[in-house]
Amino acid sequence: MTMPAGELEAVVASADSGDADANTATVEGRSLFQIAWRRIRSSKVAMISLGVLVFLLLIAIFAPVLTAIEGQDPTTFHNTRDVIDSGSVSFEPGLPLPGFKLPSSTHWLGVEPQTGRDIFARIVYGARVSLTIAFLATLMSVVIGTTLGAMAAYFGGVVDTVISRFMDLLLAFPQLLFLLTLTPILQARLGHTFLGKGSTLPIASLIFILGFFGWPYLARIVRGQVLSLREREFVEAARAMGASPRRIIFKEIIPNVAAVVLVYATLTIPANITAEAALSFLGVGVRDPTPSWGQMLNQSQSNNFYQLDPWFMLVPGLALLITVLSFNLLGDAVRDALDPRAGRS
């Protein structure tokens, strides 16, 4: 049986249309970040690290809610117990409270030796402090480093010389010694300003110092990338259309180095967390009573508390280890996912 001519033409047209749709779907492209996200999702290590970091971020955001559920706060002392059998009993200062060293329904992670402050409350508030300093210091480094690195490469000449020599000057200083020296000086100078109230001063000073001394590394990377981009056709086309240097740098060039900047940021955040903990451990960072993981580690080794109550040292140490390790693993995954030399998936 033969098919009528009209129906045959309709079937052929439908098939051609279907083939065209299939070809369109086949050749539909994906951006670099879409490809990177697909690669990250295929990595179990990257997704576990991302899940841990999201969990820690939620803990930091909802720290007041969590401590309210527990019924404790990070500053209240618990170095006496009201009633034991008959009468009030005070315990010997400097020793962990009996029955409170380990987690319990009242204190989920136990209490500190001597002061008896709740460890869980100080850990979650310490996460808020550490992540705030790390994120804002990294943001400051990224903004300054990306802008100055792109300007140095794009303008060249005197601008490049001045910025590059300033980068070399900052990179020549031993960063840790510089941080140890400048942090107390900056805090003393700003102590009489509005930043000197409460815990704002040490946090603001750490953000400024870590951010300021972290930008030269990124600026060098961005400068090298922009040197190859400034002669590309799309930049020449923007110049020919009369675009200003500012527009070319911020609208044409910087978006094309976003992948490099993102990789640097994911690897800088854990470095800043470690730096904040180190400075607080050495006594020039966040000060008591503001919670800090580095400060808690410092307190655990003073007066040999780590021998009397190892749990007090273990909890902030594990929190710091898990956070930094998760950031490093995720940063490595982001770097591999954004690598243009890797095979497309």
C-alpha cells in the first residue's frame, strides 16, 4: 500500500524538523562554569567537602540559635556548682569541673578548664569569627589584587613599574613576622576610634592586615594573564568602538580572568583561617573573651590543661583541621574543574 503524497511530505518534514532539533540540542554549548560545576558534581571528595563547608557556614550563621537550644552561651563561667548533697561547693581553680569534662546533655562538648565556659558555644561562635575574618580578608585581597594586577598589565610603562615594584616590596617581607609586628600597632592606633569597642577592633585589624598583605600574590597571577589578553581581538574591538580603559579592564578583561581569581580565592580562604588561628594562638589576634579556635588552642596548652583535659584541645583542633582540609580539597577540585586543558565531560 502506498502513502498519499501529502502525508509523505508531512512525514519527511517532521523528520527533518526532528533531526534539526536533535542537531541543535547536540551542538548546544555550555559555559566554562557550567562545565566546571558538572565536573565538581562528579567528584565525591569535592561534594563531601562542599557539604562540610555549607554545614560549617550554617553553624556560624545560626550560632545564637544553636546555643539557645543548648541553653548555654560562650561567656558564662561555670566554675562552681550550687548544691551537692548539703551546701554549696566550690571547686579548685585551674582544674576541669567534675562531671563536665566530657559531652553531656547540659554541655554538648563539655566545658573549659578553670573558667568552665561551654566549649560548644565557643566553638560555634569561634567558627563565626574565623569564617568572617577569612572571607572578608580574602575578598579584600581579591579586589585589590585583581584591580592592580589588571591595571599594571593593561597600561604598562610607568604604571606597571610602580605597581610591580610595590608588589616585590611587599613580597620581600616575611609575612608572619610582619603580621606579628603590625597587628598590635594597628590595634593600638585604632583603639580610640569607633572600631575600639568590643571585639570589633581585633577582627577589623586582622581583616585589614591579612587582606592587605595577601593581594600581591594574586596581582602577579592576574598580571600574567592580562598581558596575554590585552592584545586579543575582543580588546582591540572594544578600543576601536571607543570604550574607555576603565570599561575595557572591568567589562572585557577581568571577566576573562574570573576562573583564575576563583581558584585563588578558594585556596586563600583556608590560608587566612590558619593565619587567624596562628595569630590568636600567639596572642596578637582575637582576644578573650571573644571566642577563637586559635585562642582556645593557646589556652589548652597553657598550665598543661591538655594533660588534665585533652578534650579541650581536641575539639578546637579538629574543628580547625576539618575546616581547612575541606577548603583545600574543594579548592583543588575547583582548580582541576576550571583547567581548560582537562578533557570535557
